[in-house]
Amino acid sequence: MTAAQSASDDLETFTRLLQSRRTKLIFFVGAGISTAAGIPDFRSPDTGLYHNLEKYNLPYPEAILDLEFFHEEPEPFLQLAKELYPGQFAPTKFHCFMKLIEKRKQLRRVYTQNIDTLERVVGISPKLLVEAHGSFASHHCAKCHAKFDPDKYREAVFKLHETPRCVKARCDGYVKPDIVFYGEDIPKRFDLWKKDLLEISGTSPEVVTITAGTSLSVAPFSSLPAGVPEHQWRVLINTEKVGSFRFPRHKDLVFLKDADVFAEQICEKLGWSDDLHELYLEDLEKVHKAREEGRISMTTRPDIRRLADILTKDVKVIFFVGAGISTSAGIPDFRSPETGLYHNLQKLDLPYAEAVFDIDFFKKNPKPFSHLARELYPGQFAPTKFHLLMKLMEDKGKLKRVYTQNIDTLERVAGISGEYIVEAHGSFAENHCIKCHAKYDGEKYKKAVFKQEQPRCEKKGCDGLVKPDIVFFGEGLPARFFDLWDDDAEDLTYDDAEYLTITAGTSLTVYPFASLPSEVPSHQHRVLVNMETVGDFVTPRKKDLVFEQSTDTFAEKLCEELGWTEELETLVEDAHIKVKGKADEEGEEVLKNIVKDVQDALEDTPLASAKKDESVEDIAAKLAVLDVDSSKAESAGASPK
């Protein structure tokens, strides 16, 4: 019999066992059932957690879970807790398979080494769970063992960025989740194995034990499969043989494969595939919803209140904003992998996608940019709620400055006074000749662009090409950016006034703009509003507040907390009445139009290939200033830089 035939027969045998409603299942599971959720295991040679702890400067990798070390240095575990904390990961298909077993009333017990609580997240009843190494589900003082509120622990970890201390009088010990550290005993609940073992040692009912995703190297958990009586079926689902399965018994079934792959195969055999995928997608949706909404109630709500309290004081606000504040207006971003402008321009006959914003390329072939300018031209898009939040800050006398990477001028459209705005990468607000630098009338430029004509300088004897004052590759940033930041940085450092900086909708990867938030002195408040943590916010300061959500959602929640909702809604309504054109057009449609127009421009002229003869060195030199990390959208409707 071939190995394939043997595996097929084993799957048939296991299927028949599960089809009998009398069969009960006991699971022994480890980290391997959770890796598909994005949670690292602990012991894999290259990808395991212990292998990748250099950043914590530990005396030895396991020290991060050593009780004595925790008493002296709680910070490394605090950082680890942030990375692994429940609510960030969805259950895997194998977790869903175990839940389906419970629904059929065939689940006897799940013994898990995992601390991720994904068994709870998938909905398995806690009475059927034995978390052998503890979990994040409950918390105690490591010194006096007094219980500690889980919500307060979570708030301390994610909001205050500190390890909470015991609130019991005369204790002040560090609090930790009930994860079993080296130097601690395993939970008493683990003794349920004695009861389960006694029952399965008899002849009835028939019990199948399933060992999955574990190296069986940590005692006493590692001894559980070996303790199963020989008259009962044992199943191993793992990428390699481990423990007593290296010496298989007559009633052993071994599947050397990934736990999720096995879950899919066995559910297909049982006719449960639809149930499995429905449950899996439900769990994914719940976790995604928790990330979008749950973080507002569980994680960011206290921060919103804290931020609102700061704003009720005499405080001045400085904004550092990027593309993310404009995408909801329908303006495509520049760097997203699939939807970004640069990604879609790669399909065209350009020497490289960024050439559309290259000053040398523009001199030879201005048509591609002119066509793009027509699609992005101001007056066609309405400002977003976040833009209007900034306007409200001005109206309330709280606005100090808005530093923007965006070229869309939506800050101006929102009504923010020009004295407060620093367009770091330029904008469509003004136009100049690229040859003699003479100013060019904005209305004339707009009319020419929309007539598909290329405006030329009107100065006698010049006839140079005209373009908006957008910073192209090969051009310097506006002097206003450097001059005003020098002034504002000095105020932030030496002024007695209280300041608040809000960084929003930017990946902080394009310099020198990206360095601004990090230059804010540590005694001032900093806020990040972004879909993910970026820049030096990944190692937050004590006065940092981080909101991982859309900028419009943030604007709504903050205005609600401040009692500004009605004013915000009025501004939104007025803005949409004033703006005609693309205000209601989807960003995807705008992007398609841009790509089509640029392609048309390239087909109209032989100059599209003019720069293809440039040396690799020349192109590389220009690309050196680009943000080549396209995993995060920054310059949507914003600067090409």
C-alpha cells in the first residue's frame, strides 16, 4: 500500500468514527493550530517567537515569560502582550472545526497550550476548555494574587502603555494575565484530565483523542496523548511525528499536514464544508468589525474622552496630514499596491510610473500630467469630515497650523485660512512657468487644461511650459515649509503654551515631512489617527494617543465627544452643496479616468518614450527620493512625493 493510499484510508476511518454520534472527541492542541491566524508559535527554528526576541535584549529568550524576570523587568512582556492580545486575531478553520464538533454535541474537552483564547473567540464553551498554560482571559497581581479587572489591564497596556500595578492596599505588585510563567504552577483545572482519563479508560463511550499543532515538548501537557489507553483511537494532525506517535499504535491515525488543510478535508468528507466556511467567515467578520468599531468602544473610547478633555483647555493644535484624509472624497491615493495611482500607471507606456511627476519628463512631454491634472483639479471634490474638523478647530480659535502633503487643496476648499496652511508638496493653488518662473493666471490655466491644451508662458520672449506649483521630482520643497516649521518647532519647544499635534492619514515614509511628528518635544501631546501605527508611534511616548481607524470616523467621534456634531454636519452639508463635479464619484472611477486620459496623452505624442534612453543610473538617482514602500497609501490626492 502506498503512503497516499494509507492516508486516504486513515481519512475514511476517521470519517466513519465522526459519523457515529456516540463518538466523543478530546483535543490536545498547540500553537500550530493558531499560526494561520497570524500568531507566531514559540519554538520554530526561524519563525518562532523565542527565535525572534532580540529586540527585547533579554538574558535568554524564555526570560520574557519568567516570573522572577517579570518582577524586575515587566516591560518586555508588556510589549509582547500588545502584539498577542486577544481581539486582534480571528479563529482558524481548525478552531471552527472544533466548534462544529461541539455543535454536534460530540466534544468532550479541549486541552490547549495556547494563550490566545481563540477557542473562546470561536465560541467553544469555557466549561469544555482547559487552558493548560493559562490565557489572557483573567488577570492577577503577580505578588499578592489579587484579581484585577481585565478592562483596566487592557486600558493600561494599550492606552497608558504601562504595566498596571495592584490596587490592593500595601501591595503595588505588577499585574499580569493568568498566563503560566516559568516559576508558576499550571492551573488546577488541568486536573480535569484525571477525570477524563478515568472515563476513557473504560469501554464506553468510544473516545477519539486528537493531538494537533504541537511539538509535545512541554511537560506535563506533552504526556497527555501517551496516557490515552491503547483501546481508544488516537489521531495526530501535525507537520511531523512527535511524542509517542513516533512509535504508532494499532489504533493511531497520523495526518502529516497543516491543521487548517486537515479541517477542510475532513469537513468535505463529512459534508460540513458549507458550515465550516460560514462559521469561518462569520468569525473573520466579527474580528474585522471589532478592529473597526470595537477598538472605538474598548480601546479608543477612553482616549477620545481624554483627547476631548485636552481640547477643552487653552490648547493650540498643529496637524500633519497625508492622503488618508482625502480618500473618502473620491481622490485616489498614489502608493497603494492595487488601487494606487502609481500602480495603475505602470500599465501605461511610461518609462516608469512616477515619470508623470518628473520635471525632466514634463519638459519633454507635458501631456500625461495635464490629463491627470484635469481629473484631479480642485473644485470637483468636496472636503471630508476630517478636513471640516480642522476648519472647526480654526473656528474655535484652536488651530495653529496644518502641514499637508496633499496637492488637492481640500484644506482651502474646507475654508481654512491660507495663513494656517503649509502645503509641503505644493498644490494647484498657484501656477508658474517652469522656465522663467513667472506667475500664470489660475483661471487661464484651468481653462486650458480642460480644453486639453497645454498652457505656455505669456511673458515676452519666454514661451516656457506652465504647471501648477506641485513639487515634482527634481524640484525643492517650498521655502514656506522650512521657515514655518522652524518657527513652530521653536514654539513647541520653548513656548509656555500647551500644544497638541495630530498626525493623520499618512504612512510617514516620505521625508522631510515624515520627520515632523518625531521632532515634537516629548512634553507635548501627540495624536496619531491612521489605519495602522506608523513612524515612531510604534514605540509610543507617555503623552501619545493612537487611534487606529479612519480619519472621518475619528472626526465624527471627537465632535460627538466635544458637542460639535451639529456644527460638523452643517459644514458637511454646505461643502457638498458648493462642490459640483466628482464629489459623489467613486475613487475607483476617478482612477480609471486618470489612467485612460494619461494613456490617450501618451498615444497622442511620440515623446512618451523620450526618456526610455535614460541610463539606469539616472533613473535610479531620481527614484532614490521616492517612497518605494507601496504597502501603505500616503499621498492620495496628495503629493506625488
